[in-house]
Amino acid sequence: MLEHVEPVEVKMNLDELDLIGIDKIAEDAVEFINSGQMNARQASSWAIHHLEDPWGFPSLNTLYHRMVDRLEDNFEAKRDLVTYVQRW
């Protein structure tokens, strides 16, 4: 017998509160990278798990763009993050 699984609800449009929350998650993730506490892959995973809508494309897309923007001076971490996202 198959177990019933509820479909995942995905936000199609992000509001200002969503953007503020995603930006804060990106800020914290980049701080972990820049301080050496996590590498780009670990910080990415941490950030995804802190999204309220972890499976929504708009949320993920915004998160990664914000992380890359915040890694402006850390070229190696930026390259690692972009490579990780492209492979994912």
C-alpha cells in the first residue's frame, strides 16, 4: 500500500518580508564562509534548510543571487558556490 504524500506548496512570488528574510539568511551564510566556519557547499546547505520555502525556485534563486552578491571580494568562495549550484 502506498503512503499518501501531500504536495509541496511553492510560492510563486516573493513579498518584501520574504526578501528581507532571504537576505538575512544569505548574509549569515556568507559570514560563515568568510569566517572560515563553513565552505560554500556547507553554507549553501545551511541556508537552504533555513528558508521557509526551501523547494520554491524563486526562493532558491534569490538566495543564491544574494549569496553571490555578498561574496564580492571572496572570489574563490564565489567560484565554489557558483560551481556547486551549477552541478546541483
